[in-house]
Amino acid sequence: MKIGILPLGRPTFDVPFAEEKLAAMLAALDATGHEIIGPRELLFDEASTRTAMSDLEAAEIDQLLLLQVTFTDASMAVAAGSGFEQPMAIWAVPEPRLGGRLRLNAFCGLNLASHALGLSGRAFSWLYADPEGEIAEDLAALLSGNRLAGRLDAKPVSERSAEGRRVAEALKGQKIGRIGEHPVGFDTCAYSAEALETLTGVGVDALALDDLFDAAKAVPETVAAKVRVAAEADVTGLAEVDQAELDRSLRLKAGLDSLRANGGYNAFAIRCWPETFTQYGGAVCGPVAMLGEGKVPCACEADVYGALTQLILLEAAQAPVFLTDLVDMDAADNTGVVWHCGQAPISMRDDQAEATATIHTNRKQPLLYQFPLKPGPVTFVRISQAFGETKMVLGFGEMLRRPMAFTGTSGVVRFDRNARDVLDDIIASGLEHHMALAYGDHRATLRAVAAELGLPVLEI
């Protein structure tokens, strides 16, 4: 076959490492005997990707293969899916769990793409595998169309309970403050305020990022000093980061408190990047961790349904929740890794590990919390809009006591099903890249909540 490739990447990740992985992917593809057409270097932006797409169209390829070398948003996957009629596949690469930065985050890119392609009804095949491993058989299956994503749907539930009714009733009248628009290519974060309120009784107010930035800048010195004292009680090492950037970051916590008091918000959905770094000059991750511990959930990337999911889980668990990315699945180890930059509530820290202050790995600004998650049973949930149908997705597992997989706040989880099966279901379900996590088994209550809200349930 004549296979056209689009090697996707972003320069904010570890480019030399990404180039090493791309070289290994190309070597594996060349070894298949197929004719490999297209750029053999990373495509970092829309312009270069569209130029490559035009070249592939002129070459009359038989199949399109996206090489998901680092994280990217889904915009180019969607453009490629609509621009080519040929069979389409995505190959994303894992990275070693070495305790350092998340160098590629390619799985999250695959996750975003699978959701967006599911919404558009575009069929695709996929592979998540190391090009330097035993890859020949899986790669052959991918290129022959034997790894189609398929579609996994939810099922109606009828089991009701007093707890389920309590949670559903508690949602009514709550409010989410959405601060800024979700980033381009994050179809996972799209929402309808009307549909959300009809479903749950939760309202959404749209605020501008400048509303938060202005509130943070107006914070009195005495209030900012109190936020710093609170952060010092959580993490060590505040004195070791840039102090001006730290001050700006901590002021975001007080700014969110001010917006919450004025607007009566129970949760926030915040467009955290890039503007908090590029325009304001400080990370919101640490403040999000502090608010989460105070049972005021915050969702990254203006993910309103992520904030809603957290509110539901918070009511069910009566404990802090954490909106997390799944960033790795290892079938051999039968585990996955959940991670977010550095915003897990401090009560989720493994008490055998220290919590430290750190900077964002890509943007290099504080404040982020850093620690491994504590061991124990965990429930995952997402109010999902996959395939354009609202449902509840549930998962369950055991957080293990393992060395920190990646910087920020992360944990290694063993699901109650085989990791390979969970991975298959995540892609087949078109699941969004954010899921809410809380300690304990809350599935019975959440199923009952779904029944109260009239939502079908998918358990992965």
C-alpha cells in the first residue's frame, strides 16, 4: 500500500525525545514493506500540517496514518478525517514512567482525537504502542484495518436509592463559573448551558479571563499573604521558585475566592492555558489544588461538563475530588497512570511522600503541587457527551503505592478489569480526556444518580 503519514507534535514538549520516537516509528513503518509517503519530521502547527495534507492528497495515497508523537489538540485529526476518504489510523506512543516531566503526553492526544472523530462519525483504527518494542504484528493489524475503534454505548439503569435522590436534589440551583472559552481543538470541553441546566438544575455563568486576572490583581497584600501561609502548610519549597510569579499565582486563588463570593459559584471551569502563563504570568494549578481541597472543584481547559462531573462526585463522596487525565496504560504491568499538572487536593497525597512546590513543566511558572497519590480504592466518573449522546461513564480501581510516575500530581492505578480491556473501552467509548476521581467506591450511588437524571451508564 501507499501510506501517507502526518507526524504530529507540539514544541512545548520534549522535542529531542519526540524526534527519537518518530525515528523509531519511521523505521518500523519502513520495515513493513509498504510505501511510506509524507514528511519525516514533526509537524508543529496547522500551516505545516495542511501543506503536508495537500501533498498527500496529490500523491493519491491508499491510507492515512496520523503519528501522534506528542500531545496535540484534535483539530488536525478532525481536518484530516474530513479531508480524506481513505481509511484512517492513529498511532500514539507511550513514554517511560521515570518520575520526571511528562515528555510527550501522546495518549492524551489520542484520547482527544478519538472523542472528536466519534462526534463526527469518522471511522479510524488506532494503536498505542512503543515503536521500539515487539511492534510488527500490531502494526500489521493497524495497517490492515483490523484495529478499528468501533463504538461502545451506554445502557439504561433503573436502580434508585435515597442517596441517589439526595445527590440529584443537591445539584439543583448550584452554579458553575466558566472563565474563558475552551481551547480550539478541545471538542471534549464543548457544552450547552441550557442542556446542562435542563439535565441537572446546575446553571453556568460565562466570565472572561480578564475577570479573573483583574480580581487577582486587586487582591490586598494581607489576603495574598494569608494564601501563602495556607500554601506553606501544604507544600515545601515555596522559597525556591520565582517569587514574583508565585505571588501572582497565589493571587489567583484569592481572585477565584472573590469571584465565588460575588457570583455564588460552587465550581469553576477555567481556561488555564496559555493565557494564565502568557498574559497573566502565574499558574492556576496550585490554587486549583487548594480550592479542590476546600470542596470547590475546578476544571481545566474550561471543561464545564468536567466541573459538573466533579460536583456530582463531590456530592456522592462527600470528599475532595480530582479532575484528571489518563496519560498512560501499560498492559504488561496491568496499570494506568492518572495525572494532572499539579492540582490534586492535598488530602490525596501519599503520606509516605513529601508534597513540594514546583513549576509547570512546559510553561516553567509556579505554583504547582507535586506528590504521588495515596494508595486506596478510587472511583472514576464522567458525564460524557461522546457520540453526541449524554451518559455517565464509570470506572473503578485501586491506586497503588508506587514511585511518582510523572512530575506534578500523579498516581498509578490498577483497574478492576484488565488494563488492555479498559484501554480498548476508552477509545471505543469516545470518552473525554478528563475524568473525576474520588477515593472510595461510590458506584452504587452514582448509578442511582444516573437513574434520577435519566442518564444511561457505561462501565469501563
